[in-house]
Amino acid sequence: MNWILNVVPPKIRSFLKKETPENLWVKCPESGQLVHHRDLETNLFVVPGSDYHMRMGALSRLASLFDEGRWDDVAIPEVLLDPLKFRDEKRYVDKLKDARVKTGLQDAVKVGFGRMGGRDATVAVQDFDFIGGSLGMAAGEAVVTGMEHAVKHRTPFILFAASGGARMQEGMFSLMQMPRTTVAVRRLRAAKLPYLVVLTNPTTGGVTASYAMLGDVHIAEPGALIGFAGPRVIEQTVREKLPEGFQRAEYLQQHGMVDMVVHRRDMKATLSRLCGLLMNEVSADERPAELEAAPQLPFPAAAE
């Protein structure tokens, strides 16, 4: 007999019962390790045991990059909310409202401006929790606005990519963001400003086919899935078994598609040093030995 259920009055039972939040413990997809959500947040959303890099929201990402966790939001022009009046199981506008409540963002890309390692930087972060980080009109406008802000204030532009591709609910309006962002990248090049891309898990579809692979330096987080189509789709198309680790960050680095794979704890220091080097703000004594040994190429070339 359970005396709490049978003897204790209902009001006291409700006081004794404690509700446990569903997201209190997070399970590592790789090792199955359970980690308290506060410990995971303190460790930059990297599982301590397996070193697995969990997805990181845009606000947490910006706070980890900028000095003292402080930055100014870059205002993004408003765009049409639902140009096609799209509806499937539910209306597209309702999906947008749900995503905004869930993430606290207006759309999938958030842009911040502040000091990173003592240097000014403009940073755009794609949040996968906002409808899969899909590229729509608002997200494309945010990327373009961030690049224009970098040109105006003469800062490096850093982009953290995380996306499942174009946003189908916006049709052709979504696909047009690919050439728009590509043109904005050329403006950065013409202004001779660095464009650094950090590829996180996952970066796929139209984002990979446009601005995510046009950076001057491509950095990837460990284990990140990077590609246009997913491995299963490719296997079904070519009817061959893909190599182990295909489309993962380490595999792509070995085959020259990614310049470096950087752990999240080292990301800020790496980006800050690269910005200093590419903006010619680092003295010869501070230059890494491996760069001194490499051939020196003019950077970046102005657009013809």
C-alpha cells in the first residue's frame, strides 16, 4: 500500500509532488551520456565525456563570442511575412509565430556587432531551431544586411552557418536569396574585408550552395555534417556505399573543402587571431610560425 496516495490528504500530496522539467537532463546522441543542462550550457553545449558538439542557439553563440557577452543587434529590414499564403498541416504564419516563441528570434539569422578579442566584428548566426535554420526572405535579408554593415563599419564579417536548406514555404522568393547573398559577398571582397565562415552541424542545401562556401577561410566544428544533399540521398542516387565519415568536418578537411576543424572552446580565440591577421592588425612577432613558412599571397583581391 502506498501511504502517500491512500493516507495523505490531496492538498498535501500536491505539495509533496515535484515536477521535473523535461529538459533538465540532456542525452548525448553519440555516447548516451546524461548531462545536466546547466553543466552543458557552461561547457558551451559540448558534452564533457564524448566531446560531442550539441546545437547552440544564436543568442548563446553571440554571448560566447563577444567580449563580456555584450553586443549590439544589427537592425534587419522587415520583409513580407507570408508572400505565398502557404498552408500545409497549419498556416505558415502560425509556424513562424511558434518558432519565434521557441527561439526568441524574429527569424533564422541574427546579426550582432561588438568587440571580439578587442577588435570590432560583425557576426551573423543561423539558428537551426528556427524552422531548421532554413533560408527564407528574412534570413537572406539578415545576411545581406550584416555584410553591408561590415562594409560600412570596416569590420570582418563572420557567419555561423546551420541550415537544412531553402525554406519551401516561400518558394522562388527563398531561392532568390542565393544570388542576393552571393552579390553581397562580392561587395565584401571589393571592400577588401575578411569573410570567415564557420560550418556547424548541419549545413546543407541552398546555404551550402551559396554564401556558406564562399568564405575566405572555412572553419568547421568537430563532427559537423556539411554538404548539399544528405548521405542517404547520395547513396540512393549513385548506388554505392559512401566512405566512412563522408560529409563530416574531418573528412572534408582531409579533402580540402574545409580549411580547419576547431573545437568550440577555441573558436573565439581562433576567429580573433584570423581577423587580426587578415586585417593586418597583428605584428610580425605575433604571427604563427606555420604562416611565416607559407607563401604570402595578397589578401583579399579586389573584384575586377
